[in-house]
Amino acid sequence: MSRAATLTIRTPEGIVFSIPLAGPLSRFLALAIDLCCIGVGGGVIHIIVALIRPLDMDLAMAIATYLYFGLSIGYGMGMEWLWRGQTIGKRVMGLRVVDEQGLRLNPSQIVIRNLVRFVDLLPGLYCVGGVAAIFGRLGQRLGDLAAGTVVVRAARPLRPGLALVVAGKFNSLREIPHLEARLRQRVGPREASLALRAVLRRDELSPAARVDLFRAIAGHFRSLVEFPPEVTEGLGDEQYVRDVVDIVFRPRAAGALDRRPPVG
């Protein structure tokens, strides 16, 4: 079975989009970085144990066992929970673990994929997990298959061309700062990525598909935060989505989008 280059997702609204999958090399480099981080943590544990050993050898060995086990298991679990599917290595390499449907991980998935890591390591150097990832359709190791997760390339916060799409255009949603902040908080990475792709590739769609797509996306964003009618009056679905993309991907200090156009 050939390995797919992207994870294709169809939303309940019938919208289809793709997320690029992480390649074997980038995953290997991320793993190498994580192992270095774990090694640094192991060095700290070694120093702690060395200080305790002269006082009580048995206590030192017990502490070392618990700390090493906690580090080897807890590093991946803790990082992926705190950083929404990323460890230090994955963040450096621009990778992220997500649910097979592109959703944020839940705690049970994080636990499962990290516990099965011990099987992926067999018989050494990630042989079992590496073979599964290379030959699997979505590049999943056994831990990913058990947890229903995939490793993808994380979307960049700003893509080339976005400035040309939104630059110089007045954004009425920024007139209500607390609602703007609430919207930015409630829009997840998956939704933001979908909206950004829609804005950047809107000219590639047929007129009917373009209308339907932006109607569905705008309806979802409107359900997250309700802006006053005077702010959204006359605002079409496509412009509404563009304004949300502007808010999510461009900070307030980016320029003139926060200022009202001159009057008179």
C-alpha cells in the first residue's frame, strides 16, 4: 500500500480539506531532538541520585527508578498535552500529533500512543514503529494506530499571499476588542487552517461551491461569537470569513486594519 502525502478530511458540512502528513525523515529528526532532551533530563536525575546515594543507597536506587520511568513516559505525555500534540522535537521540526479526523487530541489518545511506544521501540531503535510508519498509508506507528492519531506538518501562522488578501481592508469586527479577543480564543487550529485555505484558494472554486463553502464557514464562526448587528450589517459570508482570518492570523499591531477609514 502506497503512503499518502496528505490526510484528507471531510467535515459534516461536506467540506473537504487536506493536511500534509509528516515525512519519515522529519519524524526521525524530531525523535532525535526529543531523545536529547530526555538525555538532559536523565543527566539531572543522575546528579540528584548521586547526591542521595551516600546517605541511603536503597533510597537513591528507588528514586532513580521512579524518576527515570516518569521521565521516559511523562515527557511525551506531558508535552503533547501542554503543547496540543507537540513535543520539543516536533515543535522544532514543525510537526503536530492530531486525531485522525484532524481534531485536537484527547487525554486517552495521548496516554495510549505513548504507552504503546515501548512496543514500537522493539527490538531496538524504533524498528517496529519505523517499519509500521514507513509502510502504513498514513505513516502511523503502532501507537498511532492504537490511539487513532496521525503526525502532520503543523500549519504556519501566516502564509505567503495572506497579506495581499487582507492588506488595506477595513475590518469592522476589530471595533469590539473584547469580542475580537474571544473569537481569537475560540477558533481552533483546524478551523483557522480551513478558513485560511478557503480565503487563499477562493478563486479556484466554482461560483456555487464558493458561495456554499463561505456560507458554511461563516455560519460556524458566527455561532462561536455573536457580534452586534451594527458591526456585521452588510457583511457578506466571504468578507466575514476574511475578517476572521485577519483577526486570527494577524496581530493588532500589524497595521491599518484596526483603524477606521478616514471620514470626509
